[in-house]
Amino acid sequence: MMTKTIRSQFVHDVGEMVEGFVILEKHTVIPPTPPARRHGVYDYLVEVPPMPMKGTSGRKTVPERGSFTRSTPDERAGVVRRVPSR
């Protein structure tokens, strides 16, 4: 089971959902002050579902020697700009 901490100004209880995750623990960082109308700040320890593993690493594969295909504009990132001649 993986967990992460979410900081919020809203009051939730253990077992409720916050940002789509189930709250496991609640810690008060700054207590609320009703006379000054200030909200408290709370840290919630939530359960995070495990991320699915990818089959390949994030590296691009190198094409075999002799097999070359031209990339399309969608595959190239960025904008091609023409530089005027001097």
C-alpha cells in the first residue's frame, strides 16, 4: 500500500474521501480560530492505489540500421521557424 500526504483547509474525518483518495490519518497543522474567522490547516495521510507498470522503459527505441522512416510534424515537438538570410 502506498500513501501520500495532502494538505487542505477543509475539515474531513478518517475514512472519508479527499481528492479521490481514502483518508487514513488526520493531523492538524494550524488549529482553526473561530473569533478571527480563520480556517485551520490539516494534513491528511491518504491511500494511493499502485500505479500500473509500463512494459517498456521511457526510452525511445533506436531503429535498426538501414530502416529509416521520416518523422511527421505530429511526432516532432516544437515549431519550425525559418531564419532569414543575411
